[in-house]
Amino acid sequence: MWVFEMTKTGFSDRSKAIQTALHSFIVQYEWQKNDVQNGAGTINLLYDNHIFDQDTLSTQIQHKYSGIISASTHIYLDADNCLETIILKGEIKKMKKLAKSLSKNYGIKSIRVNFVSLV
């Protein structure tokens, strides 16, 4: 069973699968404990585009964090939903504050932060 699942996810051998899982665990630990000062990552937002001023609120918040935002994308998924991805590089503390500020907005259905360590 393990070999089947491993090959379905694209790993050629068990060692590579374990190495990737361990690296992901360490990076997540660094993010939570703030052991490293800088990093890179993304914030993915799914939100209801009918909520009044959601786009404006998101943009205003992002302007406050322009020092860590490298780029952002926005797509319309359907008549009700938008997906926005914000690409970040810089101080972890600022990334956390940005994610927290965005998550407080009414209309956000889902927010996910993905972080990678630069070390």
C-alpha cells in the first residue's frame, strides 16, 4: 500500500518521500517558532466576490505590506468566488501579520499560508 501511494504522489523511492516530509515538517516548525527571520511563501485567499468592498479591503491591507509582497494574482473562479494568491518574501513576522489582517475580512471563505525557509 505504502509503495502505491508513494508512486501516486510522484516519489520514486521511499527515501525521497521521507526526506520531503521531514523538510516540510522542519519548515512548518520554523514558521511557528519564528526561528528564522526571513523566508518566502504565498497566501491563498478564496472569497465571495459579492461581499461589498472585499477587493478594496484586501488591496488596502496589501498596500500596508508592500515591502514583503512580490506579486499577487486574482482570478474569477465562477460567478460567486475569487481566488487570490499573494507571493511574499521577507520578514516572517510581517507575513504573519498580513495573513492575520486578511483573515479578519468578512467574505473570506478560506485562507492558506504556505511558507518556505530560505536556509
